[in-house]
Amino acid sequence: MREVFQQELREVQERLIEISKLVEVAIQKATKAFNDSDVSMAESVIADDAKIDALAAGLDELAIGILALQQPVARDLRVVVTALRVSASLERMGDIAEHIAQLARYRYPDKVVKKVLRATFAEMGELDVTVAAKLTELLATENLEILEQMRDIDDRIDELHVSVFDAVLGAAWQGEAVDTVDVTLASRYHERFADHAISIAKKVQYLVNGDWPAPGEG
Amino acid sequence: MREVFQQELREVQERLIEISKLVEVAIQKATKAFNDSDVSMAESVIADDAKIDALAAGLDELAIGILALQQPVARDLRVVVTALRVSASLERMGDIAEHIAQLARYRYPDKVVKKVLRATFAEMGELDVTVAAKLTELLATENLEILEQMRDIDDRIDELHVSVFDAVLGAAWQGEAVDTVDVTLASRYHERFADHAISIAKKVQYLVNGDWPAPGEG
């Protein structure tokens, strides 16, 4: 049974990385669809989101099954608990990528964002893609230096998010209400995407460093 | 040790209910602050959010400790897993209440929402408060009929959320960009708050009905 158990544990980690990679692809396509007004790419993000949802639900099932049947301890327990704690956030990152793609689709063939803000959104999009790639790398390597890099990226995204509001609320803003709504939502989505990545990364930090009670002490 | 264990399990459930009650108070105060432009109430929501965050983190610690030391099975395991799966969403509901309060504080002494949309936001706020109260009740009773009531409330909130955009994008909208931004964010917060409540409620459903592997089958 130990072999089955070790195989299941490896599967938990592999599935986490797999979902994270799908999220990375989703945000890459979503931001491209958003910035280039590419409706077929937007539709592919929207169609693919169900896969992320199903994988996240399946991961929860697997993790709960391991807890019920194998009663893991120490590092093994941490792996399983981490999966349970982060699966919903990964799913949510996929949802946000989908929301960004939906904005692109609604506005097609127009672009969602007026010219004055396109460079800002292009940068936010690139940073979201980078933060997603770093998250996959962190899950695969557990190298906590990556968390620090992610925090720096998140800080920059927060700055850009604030700058979007500065632009929209400034005297030079020429957008109509629909532009203002779209830009507000889009900026919020880009910012939240990175927040979720950071929140997952912090739980990986806990996985690596966690001060866990030893079995038998209860 | 069994007694300690049963006491810890009870504590997990009590703390879940406790956090849910604090979230209920937070959204009650936040929507009041938002609708009445009550800055001191807004500040109290903002100040109290750290307590929800700390309780959610503490609940995770408790749940992980039980998993490590007690290796619970069956229903006991489901309770602990549910706590781990919902604590982040409860914390997030508290954050959203804080965001609503922050909007009220930024705009004080003005109201955040122009007259034409005040009735809509008053209703959304009441529904968010009701959904939070129902969530507490569901956690306390595990009566799944409450989940159905919550879904109905969530549907109505979604309708109101759509109606806000209809108003903002309609010809009659007189708001400036700042009004449009605030209303967009506020509507999104009200809608997301209920979404989180539903997502937690679904996990309680799983707790009650979950088809879990029996121990020893691995």
C-alpha cells in the first residue's frame, strides 16, 4: 500500500502543477485576446475554463481520499493540505482569465481599452503571465526565492492598477461610461489574478517551512 | 485523548460559526456605512477585519493540527477538511465588506451612489446581509434547505448587478467617471460577496452528503 500511497502523493503534486500550467496558458491567451481583440482566442479561453474547474474538483477529491485512507503525516500531510488550500484559488485564477477573455469578446471587433491605456494593460497582462509562470515554477521547485520575485511583480501590478484609476479620474479621460466600466473591471481582474497567485505562493511557503505538530503529540 | 479530540472538533465548528457571524456583522455595518455615508461605521468595519483574518488563520492551524495528531476519519475528517476548504472564502467575504466600507469612507461626506441607483444598492446590501445570516445558520444547523434559499438570494443579487450596468450604460446615466468607477466596483463587491457565500455553502453540502472513501480501503 505504501507504493500506491507514494504514487497518489506524486499525483497530487503533479496535478497542482498541471492546473497551474493550464492557468498560465489561460492568462496568456486571455491577455493576448484582450490586447489584440482576438475573438477566437477569447473563445478558446472561455471554452477551456471548464477543464480547469474539473481538474481542481478532481484534485480535492484525490486529496480528501488520501486523508481518509492513508492518514499521511509530516511532509506528506502538508502536501495534501496544501492542495486542499490552494485548489480553489487556482480555479479562481482560471475564472479571472475567462472574465478578461469575455471582455475582449463583448467588445470585438473594438478593443476593450482606449489607446491612452493600452501600454498599461499590455504591461499588466505580461506581468500576470509572468506571475502565473513563476507560480508553476514555485510549485514544481519549492524554491522560495520565487515567492519574493512574485511579490515584486505583484507590487508593480498594484502600481499599474492605481495608475489606471488615476488616468480614468483625470481631466484628460475621454472615455464614455462603457469605457470606464470596462477599464475598471479589467484593471481589477488583472490585479486580483496576481493576488491569488501570491496567496497560493504563501501557502507553498507554509508547505516548505510549516511548523507542524509531530504525530503522537496529541 | 478522545475527549481532547472531540473538544477540538467542536472547536473547529464553533470557530467556523464565529467567523461567519463576524462576517455577517461586517457586511451589515459595511452596507449601512455605504448606504448612509456613515464614516465611523465604515472605519469600524475596516478596523475589525484583522480579527476575521486572524481567526481564519487560527482555524487553519487548528484543522491542520487535528489532521496531524488525530488522524480523524469519516464525518470527523469531513468537518476538518471543510474548515480548510472554506476558511479562505470567509476571510475573503470579510475583505469584501472592508472594500465596501472603504468606498464609503473615500466618498464621505458624499454618498458613493447617485440617487438613481440607491434603491438598487440598498436591496443588494440587504440581500448580502441575509445571505451572510443564512450562511451562519447553515453552518450551525447543516440544514441544506438553507442552501436553496441562498441560491435564490444570489440569483436576485445577480439580477441587480446586471441592472446596475444597464443603468450606467443607459442614455439617462448622468454620472461622471468617478461615479461610474465607484458604482462598478461597488456592484462587483456586492455580487462577489454572495458568490463566496454560495461557494462555502456548497462545501457544507459536501460535508453533509459527501461520498467519502471508508478508512482501510487503501
